Amino acid sequence: MPATIPPSTSHLGGAYAREKNTCLNGRWTSSREVFASAPSFDALQIELNAGF
């Protein structure tokens, strides 16, 4: 058994395309330490791709 347990991490994401050359992507990432009182990390990333 390892001496420490790695931090907990979770991901959630999706994509949506309405037009032929346009796509919207989104991701939510959350991580936290299991035993330490270190701060948690939450990130929301939104990406819009468009072709001309």
C-alpha cells in the first residue's frame, strides 16, 4: 500500500455544434487534496472554435 493517497480529481465536459463551422466546448475540472489542508483547484474552461 502506498504511503500517501494521490489527490482526488474529477472532470466533466461537453461540446455543442450549431453551425457547420462553429463549435463550443466546455470543461469543468475539480481537484482537492485528500489529507492536507491545501487549497482545492476548480477550473471552468470554455472554448469557441469558428472557421471562415
